[in-house]
Amino acid sequence: MQNEWINNAFKGEVPSGFQGKVGWQCPSNIALVKYWGKRDKQLPQNPSISFTLSECRSETFVEFEKAGKFGFQFFFEGKENPGFGARIERFLLDNQAFFPFINQLNLKVESRNTFPHSSGIASSASSMSAFVMCLLDIEHQFAGIEHQFAGNFSVDPQKASYFSRLASGSAARSVFPKMALWGATPYYKASSDEYAASLANDIHPVFKTYHDSILIVSGETKSVSSRAGHALMEGNPYATARYAQANESIKNLLAALNSGDLDTFINITESEALQLHALMMCSNPSFILMKPNTLRLISEIRHFREETKIPLCFTLDAGPNVHLLYPDSDVEKVESFIKRDLATCCNQSRWIADHVGDGPKKMQ
Ligand code: PMV
């Protein structure tokens, strides 16, 4: 795959006067089976599965014009922000073998997120995948590389997933509608460590209706980055057991997603969230990203499920915020539960109503 893309990369002269602007929006995603631990060049130690979100997304525009050498400027929410742009610039320079044409282009990138900056929601999955969609779209425009997917893609989603992964691991999963699986597993034929695969055709319809209400416990920047967290898995005494357990979770979750078995879905999803945070507590040095209100919310959610039999459950990202997952059929009851009992545990009573979405969308 990698050699094919290097061999087929456009190595010719960019036509003089070539210029234009492309824009893509890409959603964030929330993992159910967690990716925590990597090896080599952004390859996962275990497979992961996620819901693609809808409301939490990045919107990125790239203006390009033919130039004598590579030029790069990055604007975030209207202001030039070289700090935020550094990661994208590094990604481009590291991957010149795939995109040699960037050395003949001036790029001006403008990006914004639909979710507030202080919501504690990681934006790397959505922002990196939105940028990669723009890059492949530019390549497509002058090199004639085209691919049709789900009607509205003009770039190859597998290629988009591959390069999104190189930019930020979990971003590999953001380019597919509904649900995606990233990482090789014997339980899913189209799986690969190098790119994610769409699960949209292998899931029970109930999962396409899922909501993710994100309960904002804290909007602060995390004390330990996910890059540092992945690295700490190298010395974690439970690493081998964790990777075996994650593979087991993948096998059982794939079966539950297919059959619509909500009890198994809940069981695996909550166990995976708690395992992720248990791994952090067992790292050396150890760290804790949950806050007291994270635990309060978990306890309230479990209590409500027992009382009402509504199949809601929680998951956690690498942070203190709680993602509340439930099918559309229960939206009214769950939203009144959030407003009545959960919002008081949220920072300034903030929560974001998100749901499973359709993946990237071209804006320009
Ligand atoms: O893609 P990264 O390097 O930010 O790592 C993401 C790690 C988790 O969000 C905790 C889990 C996951 O699979 O998304």
C-alpha cells in the first residue's frame, strides 16, 4: 500500500498559475474499544472500534497556489497560529515522499472547531483528518487521482485513513461514516494496522441511531498528553494482558454490534473505558485523569440504568469528561435525566449533544 502510493505519487511539474481553495469538515470520533499503546510509525498495539460523531467536528480550508518552494501558514479561528500549525507542517515535511508536489505549493490553512476550545475535547482526530481530506482533494484536482465512495467522496477513504493515521492515530477512524475499526484482527477481514475500515454495513440499525451526550466535567487541558500516555504503555506491567484483552473485546463487540446485543455492548464499552484509566493508574509514573465528578457521573448513570432498564452506558476518553451513549428511542428520557441529575456534576452545567454521524463532507 505504502509503496504503491509512493510509486504513484504525482512527481511532475505543478502547472504554472495553478491555484484554488478546498474545504472539508471532518468529525471527531469516540472509541469504544480503546487504542492505548503504539509501536513503530503510528501503528496500534491493538485494534480499536469507534463511533463517528457529527456535531463535534473541524472545518478546514486550504488555499493553494503554485510557488517556487514549499510555503505554509496556519490560521486557527481567524488568527494566525504557528503553534497549532506546527504538527501539520511536520506531517507534510515527514511525508514528502507521498506528496512531493507540496514543494511547489504555497499553502494557507484556515481551521476551526465546532466545539468550544475549552471543552476538554481532543481535536486532533477531527483536525488532522480534515486537513488530510483537503490535501488529497488538492492532489486529486491537479493529478486526476479520483475515487468515489458513498457518493460524496472525491478521495480514496482508505488513503485518507492511512495518512490521517500518520498525522494522529485515532484520526484514522474519523473518515468513515457511523463506525470504524482500526487495527488488524482475525475477526474482521478488511482490517489493517495501517488504516481503518468502515463498519457501517456490519452493524445493527440501532447503533446508527446512537447519541453521545458529552458531559463536560472539566475544560482544562489534560495534565498528560495522549502521546505521553501511549509511550508509558511500553513499561506498563499489564501491557501484554491488556493487548490480549482488547483483542477479546474486539471479537465480542463485533458480534454484539452485528446482532444488536445491547447488554454485551454496554458491558464491553464500560469495561474498556475503565481499563483505559486503570492502565494510566498502573503506569510509571502513574497518573489519574478522572475527577471526583467523573466517578459521581458513572455512579449516577449505572444507578439510572438499573432503575429504569434504559440501555444507556458511559465511556471515557483520555480525560475526565463522560460520554453518555444511548439509542435514539430513549432520547427524551435520557435528556431529562441529564438536565435533572447529571448537569450539576458538569463544569458550568455544560454538556454537548452529539450523535453518530456520516463522516467527512466537502465544503468547498
Ligand atoms: O490518537 P491519539 O494519539 O490522540 O490517541 C487516542 C487515544 C484514545 O482517545 C484514549 C483512545 C482512542 O482509541 O481514541
